[in-house]
Amino acid sequence: MRSVAVLAFDGMSPFHLSVPCLVLGDPWGDGRYDVRVCAEEPGSLRTNAGFGITVEHGLSVMETADVVILPSWEPSRTPSSVLLTAIRQAHARGAVVLGLCIGAYLVAASGIADGREVVTHWRWAADLQARHPDLAVRADVLWSDLGDVMTSAGTASSLDCCLHLVRTQYGVEAAEARARDLVIAPHRSGSQAQYIPVPVPPDPGDDVIEKAMVWARARLDQPVSLDEWASAVALSRRTFTRQFRARTGSSGQAWLLQQRLDRARLLLETTDHPVERVATASGFGSSAALRHHFHAVLGTTPQRHRQDFAPA
């Protein structure tokens, strides 16, 4: 079980606070995370929704937490030296720090991501960049994972980022199980655009790109050419490519690669199939191709991934 410290503050949004508690908390009884909400001054706190909350723990829980989550912040508020020191010390000790939405302001102010990139909500990106010119502030993606620091865009992408943490620490099967419990998408790539002009068509029944996704997922073990994929939903290649990017913020090839990788990761975690068989079942064709993409995208090997996420 990993311990998680989630920061609350007076006047915060209860939705932002609930995201990590819901995704990482233990209402499902799987015992993976011990989540504790903390505040610089424990006790009764207001929310911006018109009701209050009571926080029992102080910042001392950050001293032993494996994960520290900063779910939001108020950009006009200057964080105290006590809070910033607690964040820095937790990070230096080896805790993974997540700055969700405008919690990226605290990540930036603490200095733990100096010289690197952070993601925040597109509305606040220019302001954060102006305050911290040493950072590369991104407003074009959903979330970013630097290994020791993760940051995300708006509220919905905070769910994605927390699920990514579960996937990273416990594997694809655990993340998909939690996504099913929450009835949310099991995976949205961090590289997906924050703002997609036409996310869904007026009539969901006319969503040809969703139909194309279902068609491709059913054939992950087979070669899928772009022309064949477009023809399956009666579109030209050019129209399909344009509509797929407008619908998802990603190219069809990039989306398909991520689906294949997720299939391979799940098979490695839940079966004892040889790597060559996993490669074939996930559409990579050969173990060499699978190893190449694992290294390029995940920075590891299929065998190491299996070792890391093998059932206890």
C-alpha cells in the first residue's frame, strides 16, 4: 500500500479535492493506496461551493507520503514558506508530486520542476509562464509525467492523470478496473489536446470515429492500414484522418499504437504468454517490434514490465 497526502486549503473547489480521493481512495477495498487529506491549518475549511469540510491532518503527513497531490490552488494567493518547504522535502525524499490543474502553481513555486515542463489549464498557462519563465508551461496536452513530477490540465484531465498514476504504479489491469468502477474512460493519452473544437457530433449515433475506434480495437491483432480503416466507416482516407484528429486530438496511427501498447501491457501483466505471442496478439508482429515500441514510449522492456507488474 502506498501512502498519499492530498492538500486541501480554505476556499478550494470540492470537486478538485474529490478527484484524487475518489480515484486513489479505497472505497473499492483493493488496499492499494492510503489517502489522507491534509492542510496547513487543519480543522474546518470553507469550499467555494457553499459548504465546509473538516480536515484532520496537518502537513506532517507529507513527511512520509509516497505520493503528494496538490489538486488546485488560488493563483492570487502566495503559498507560505512552510507549505513550499513541505513540498520540497517530500520531493527530495522521493515522493511523486502531482500538481493537478492549477495545482501546477504550487509545483512551479516550489522549484521542483525548474528547467522542465509543467502542464496546467489553458486559461492560466500564460500567467503561470510569465511568473516562471524558467519553466516550459504547456497548455496543449492533458497531462505530463516527468517521473518524479506529474501535472495535468483541467478538472477532467485530473482524473486521467490520477488513473495514469495507478497505471504506472500498479499496471494496466488495476487502472482499467478502477476506471470501470468510476465509469470513465480507462485511458486518454497525455499528449491529447486540451481543447478539441468538436469533441462529439450532435447525434452520437453518427459518431463515425467512435465506430472506427470500436472496429480497430476488435482487430488489434491484425494489420490495420489507414485506407482499410477509413473504408470500414465509409470515409476517404483524407476525410478520416481529418475527422479523427478533430475528434480525438491525435492521429489515427498514434492512437492505434497506444491501443496496441495497452493490449500488450495487459497481456504481460495477466498472462504467462511468451513475449513473441504477446507481440502477435497486440499487433506488433514480432518481439523485436514490441521491444522497440516499449523502449521508445515506455522506457522499459516487455520482460521488465512483466517483472514489475507480476501478481504477488
